[in-house]
Amino acid sequence: MAKTNIILDKSVAFSLEIITFTEQLQYEKKYVIANQLLKSGISIGANIHEAQNAESKSDFIHKIKIAAKELEETKYWLLLCEKSENYPFNSNLNQQIKELDLIIYKILSTSYKSK
């Protein structure tokens, strides 16, 4: 039986939710933030998945750090949606990104300690 990888599962679920939310933004003609949010939001999972086949510990850390940077950018776009009166907001995305945040930074902390 294949072992589940929580960060992989959560990053895919988050990416799918981001796709749905950005489609809603596009429908409401909020194209700029929709495009930025889509790019940064799905990049988190792409980098996490890429890290699974890293060539070295340093390469793994580098890819996870890129995922962390994309996560921070995604948090910014979601914050703008939350604070704006003219944009929809998805509180489930906020909860999911908080979970990803905790896991990604724990992975980085553990990886640095074992380096």
C-alpha cells in the first residue's frame, strides 16, 4: 500500500480550489488578480511535487523554499480579495493556506536541522 504524503495531498486540494476560485474571479472580470492568484497558487503544489524528486538535500530545500515564496505571494492576493469590497472571498482557501504554511515551514525547519 502506498504511503500518503500529506503535503502532496493538501497542495493538490489547494490547487484545485484555487482553480475554481480564480474561475469565479474571471467570471466577475477580476482578471489581473485572478491570473496572479492562479499562477502563484498552483505553483506551490508544483514546487512541492518537484521537490519529491530533488537531486540532493540542498535541491530539496531550494524547491521547498520556492514553494514557500509562492505561498507568501498567494497569501497576499487572497488578503487583497478579503479586504476589498469589490472582490469575492473564499475563507476555505485561507484555512487551507494556513495549513500549507505550517507544513511547509515545518519541512524547512526540519530540513535545515538535518542538513
